[in-house]
Amino acid sequence: MQKQEQIAIDGPAASGKSTVARLLAEALNAYFVNTGDMYRALTWQVMKHGVDPRNAPDAIAPLLEHLDLTCRPDAANQLRVYLNGTEVPQSEIRAPDITGAVSFLARIPAVRQWLVTRQQELATLGLTVTEGRDIGTVVFPQARFKFFVTATPEERAKRRLQQAGETIDGATLASVAAAIEERDRLDSTREIAPLRPADDALVVDTTGRTVEAVVNELAAIVREGLA
């Protein structure tokens, strides 16, 4: 099959993949697609309906037929997530309760199929940098460029603690590291689209590296490949 001119970035929680993907898109004048925000937006919406993915997964699929989730570029050409025509507030979807529930929603086959279809539709925008946990393996398996961004558990826990609003009050490095380890376990052992590097992905360890250094490395690889 022909390689698609898409850039797929996968990786575990708090690995830095979202920041790297966003800055890489800026460097390449491409669209940045944060699929994690799409899963978070859906989690936020179903929980607003009183459905918790952790204890009522079977109640979620019937809600999907009443939802319209899209991504639209704003004036700065940044993609924003919309549900039923209304932009999804970042402050809401990054709350600790959403962070704690999103992996459970992501394990539901109907949800993944529903969202993957919408993610694949975004390829029509042109060159995109899409980040998530199954981009290179499921969403864009024929992407020309695939990267798996990771870091040590300690580094990732420190980063998560520094992200405003994503941890509960009183969270410690140990408690955040434990939560990240559990998220990794859930993501990597689920039956459908488990978290793993694509066979042809370049694994990039960001531990101890600056964001600028990582972005410059990936941008150079992509520019050379597109030349």
C-alpha cells in the first residue's frame, strides 16, 4: 500500500508527545490533531449525562448516535474539538475525574471505532501531525512517518505534576507515578488497539532532553523524507 503523508506520534501518558506533536506541526506548517482530546471530550460528555465509563460501559454506545464530534481550524489554523457544534472547553476535559476515566472509555470497541473513523476523516485536511496511542498501528498504519515518544516513569510523573489541573490536590510524585503506571497497564493490555510502538516507528526517549531538541530532530527527519 502507498504510504500516506501523515505524521503519527504515539506514546504513553505524560511522555511529552502532545507538546512535541504540537510544536512539530507548527514547524512543518501542518495541522496538529490531538486524539487524546477527542477521547477526553467524549468522556466529559458521557459523564455529563450521568454515565461513568468505569462502571457503566454498556450505556455509552447508545449515546454515540446523538453526538457529532468534529475538529475545526481556528483563525490561527489550530484545530479545536467541537461536540454538537459547541467548542469543548480545555479546562473541563483536563480535570482529574476525566483523566481518571478516559482509559476506561477508550477500551470500549464501539467508542474506538466511532472515533477512529472521525480521526481518519481529518487526513483530508492535508499534512497532519496526529498524536495518540494507536495512530501508527490503527488510525494511520500507512503513515510515512511514525514516532513513539516516551520517557522514564519518574520523568513522566514529574511532568504530570507540573500540568495544572490534571492531578488532585495533595498529589505526590509517588501517587502520580502509580496512577501513570496503572494507565500504562490499562492502555497496553486492552484487547483492542493496545498501546505499543508500530513495527516501523522510531522510538524517541525524551528523558532529560529539551522539547526543542526533540522537535528539531523529528522535523529534520520529516523534511528529509518529504524532500
